[in-house]
Amino acid sequence: MRAIGIILAGGNSSKMQKLSNKRAIAAMPIACSYRAIDFVLSSMSNSHIQKVAVLTQYNSRSLNEHLSSSKWWDFGRKQGGLYVFTPTITIDNGFWYRGTADAIYQNISFLKNSHEPYVVIASGDGVYKLDFNKVLEYHIEKNSDITIVCKTADAAMDISRFGVIQTDEDLRITEFEEKPQNKSANLISTGIYIMRRRQLIEMIEKAAEAEQYDFVADILIRNKESKRIFAYEMESYWRNISAVEAYYKTNMDFLNPAIRNYFFAEYPDIYSKIDDLPPAKYNQGVTVKNSLIASGCIINGTVENSILFKKVYVGNNSIIKNSIILNDVHIGDNTYIENCIVESRDTICANTTYVGEPNFPKIVIEKNERYVL
């Protein structure tokens, strides 16, 4: 593909509450064995984008470890590769990333040293499959300056977390309102953009000169009249996980066989870093219904409509319902957990109960007795 990729994975969201205390949102676990960033990396790899930069900043240790080898997404090539850029303090620049446009500006040498004519910019917190070749064909066909991949929001989606777009009959964008309080339309931006590389360099440098740091507000919205900006509507599955309820619902969607098969049984594939763990162990007398259980788990109780990530231990007579248990959690005997998200590396004491609301999961963070010094 005649494009390079830029993944914006440096931001934080207060709507993730305590879940983002340990990791960047792009590093949040998804569907047992994946991270959120795996979906955009896989889409870029499957679209034959050979050169990708990931811009990280907030709480990025876990994300950087996940991206330590490019081979998992087939970016370990002589031509191209996977680059991870963190903020760098220099004589000329003493700032961390002050916004998405500033993050690109501080790494503008990546753009200038590349030769591909187009750039695909995407956030790292979306769960989807997308053929960027089709978006590029649409971009060229429309003679567009910037193409924004959009999605029609369903009734349950909180559109105040997104940019809301209105278009004319030709799908040219006429209005773009970032995170509106009142619903004016139901077409939202997915945070995926395509534009010419030279044009992006020009616009980013101009914004930096004017001390403008946000890509949406200072690049897209400011130029919606002077530039030809078109919407490409995405019809397949797409979710953004940067709020607790959205993260919970997205994971629960993978208990639906149709969605699970779409991502993991249909071409193209989703790739991720692989841990060398034993298969899950189900001891005698356990009950597991409609759940995803990752490698390294040991189950001694009952698990229903839940997702257990790697190395989770469920004690005797414990019951887990409608919950997400993150990596390396030890759940003691006779514990009851329902409608919860249990943070990674937790130790849940025996004979305890945690119950959240069906649509508003409870975040469980316990003192980690196994890892205290």
C-alpha cells in the first residue's frame, strides 16, 4: 500500500477511571489474549502498510513492552518496520506531547524521511477490522484532501465522547463538532484519517507555528471549509473502548459467536504478542458456560458469561458471572463476583462478594498480597 501508518496511543481518558492507572488505553486487554492496539496494527499489516509509527506517552511501559518485537504483526522487514516514539526532551524542545498534532510535529522527521505519498492516522483504542486500501481508493476517487472514517452511532452509544459529523449528498463534510453535549447527528468519527503525506507535513508545521496542538480542533475543524474533507462510512463492527462501560460492553460482545467468528475465524486475522503459557485447566466438578478462558487459567468453581484473561485462578466453590477478570488474578474460595471488572494482579480474599450493576460494572481493586515486598 502506498501509505505509512501513524497510531496515536499517548492519551488518557478520565472515563476509564482506575483502569488506566496501570496502563495506556491502547494497552487495555481485549477478548482474552489481545490488546486494543492489536486491532489497528493488524488492520495496517493486513492492508500491506509496511511502515508504522506508534506515538506513546501516558503510562506507556506496558504498551512499550507489548510492542517490543515487531514480528507479531509482520513488521519485522528490511523495508519499513514498526517504530515506537515517546516524547524526547531536547535543547530545542522541553515539552511532552501537548496534543495529538504536537505529537506528530515532535516526530515530523518520520514523515519527512518517508517516501510513501499517503498517511493513515488512527487511534489505538478502537476495536475493528478495516481494509485501508478501500479507504485510500475512496479518498483518491473523491479527490479528497482529508478522508475521515465514520460510523453511524447506535442508540445506546454515548456520542458525547466522539466527534459528530454532518455531510452533504456527496458525503463531503459540512459540519464537524467535537464531543457535543447535545445530539445533533448520529454519524461519528472513528478517529481514522487518510491524507497526503506532504499536505500533512505542511498543515502540522503551520499549526505548530501558531501554537495549535490538537489534530481535530486545529487541523480538521479549522480547515473544513478550505479543504475537501470527505466521510467514508464504515459498515462493519467498530467500538471505542475509552470509557469503562464501553470497555465492558466491547469485551462482552466477544461472547457473541457471530462477532467472535468475524474477528478470529474469518480472514484477515488479528495478531498479537504470544505468551508461552499452558492451556487452561478445568478441575473436576467445575461449570463453565458461554465464557472465554485464556491460557494459564485454573478453574475450580463456576464461570458464566465471563471473560478470564491470562493466568487467572478461580478458587473452590467460587462463582463468576457477567464479569471481566484481567491478567494474573487470584480469586479465593467461596467468592461471588457479578457484573465486575477485576483489575490485573489482584488477590481476591476468600468468602468475599462483589456485585455491580448490569450496565455499570464495578471495578474491583484489592490489595495485592502476593506481590508486596
